[in-house]
Amino acid sequence: MGILAIGSVAFDKVKTPFGAREEVLGGSVTYFSLAASHFAPVSIVAVVGEDFPESEVAFLQNRGIDTSALQRKKGETFRWEGEYEANINVRRTLATHLNVFADFSPQILEHHRSMDCLFLGNIDPELQQTVLLQMKRPRIVACDTMNYWIEGKPESLRRTLSLVDILIVNDEEARQIADEINLMKAASKILALGPKTLVVKRGEFGALMFNGTSVFSAPGFPMENVVDPTGAGDSFAGGFMGYLAASESLSEDALRRAIIYGSAIASFSICDFGPYHLGKLTSAQINNRYNEFHRLTQFDGI
């Protein structure tokens, strides 16, 4: 089954303890779509400016990503600048220039309206609802959000959450949505808002999944060479959704495997600056990393 993904395409300026880069391809839907494309066909809805090179569009297309709904507007592409501290989990946003993304209005093309899987990136929750209204009953709807919308549009976000199947956020965002420090209690409050499944990203500490009846915990993959964590969460979401689309299942087992595949993809995305490494991955590399995850967590019971 195919995935329709809505989000940002950007250029990033990133500094980490291991180097710095400017004008690196970034954006939530970029990382998401490259990760998901290893499992299922992906179409993106996003906007870029006049300055966006055709070579970057070709890079996405070479992974089989459908860019027919990639709008090109007069002005500059969205830009983000950030810096990571020695503790790579701590990041500071230094500058955000929305540019053409400030007026982004997702327009769903007719041939995308009947797609089975929909991923709503962390855009304005009112725009997320607008996209949903243009779709023809997707089988799976997942969304992301961020603290800006949690603080600024809480009621609109709650309406979005009442319409989705899966919410994918980090632990800080989960606590903020629920106004609850304890993640178990926060999960219960979030699931009561509508999502059937909550996936909590925890960076190098892995991920948690809650569905109201069970909790699944997956570790982060131990990595020696962490270069740039930018986009790791979006890569995780892409691998997660890509596997679900390919498996055509929302069973407990499928969701757990999707978490591990998402974590496997994310572990590759942090090895270099930008998303380019994701475009070079092979199925064998991904499956080998999945098997390494299995060995990492395997133990005999009593």
C-alpha cells in the first residue's frame, strides 16, 4: 500500500561536536519519505522555493518518491539552523526561517485522495484536518506534532488527535500534551483523546508504544559513530509507517516489528549529515540491522 506524507522540505545549517554543514537537504517529509520508500511507495505533499535545485528533486525521485504534489512557490525554501551540544541529545534551535512554508496550504491531488496510508507531519493541526477532509478514508492515519502547536493550538490539536489512529511524538511532547510528567499516565490521557496507538520516541534510549492494553519497549541501537541526529525521529516514523504499509496489518505483532524497523532506519540516519545516507541503503543492510536488534534484546526466560 502507498503512503501519502505531508510535511516540510528544508535546507538545514547544522553544527554538532563532529562537524558542521550548511545548506543540507532537510525537512520532516524528506527524512520520512526516504525512510519509508524502502518498504512502500511514497508520495509527498510539500512546498519549496525558487532556490530549490532540481538535483535535490531528482534525489528524491531516484528513490521512487512521487513528487507530483511538491509545490514550487516564489521565494526561498524553509531554512532551519541548529546546534548540538557535547551531549548529543541536547539541541538548540538557533534560527528558523519559514519562508514559503509560512503560507503552505496542502492541496491533495485527485490520484492521492484514495491512498491507504496517510502521515501528517508536524504542521498546523488545522492544516492536518484540512488534509483529512480531502482524503477518502485512509486505512491508517498517523500524525506528528511539536511543542509550538501543543502550546499555541491545543484545542485544534485535540480535534486532530480525535481523527487519527497513531500519534508519533517524543517523550517531552507526550508529557506536554497530557500535562503529565509520568509517561504511563501521559499515555493513558493521550489515548483517551482518540489515537488507538501512541508511539513515544526517546532518542538514543529507543521508543515506547502504548495501545491501552499493552506497552512495548524497544531500545535504541548502540552506535559508536553518531554524526548528526537531525531527522532521526522523522526517519524512525518513516520506517515505522513504511513497514506497516508493506505488511498491510495493524496487529500487535506488526506494530512491534514496525517499531524495530523504524529504529533500524533511524540508526542509519545519524551516521552522516543530511538524509543522503538513507538514499543509499539496501534492503540487506536494513534487514541485517533488524536482526541485530533482535539479537540485542533476545534472552531466555526462567
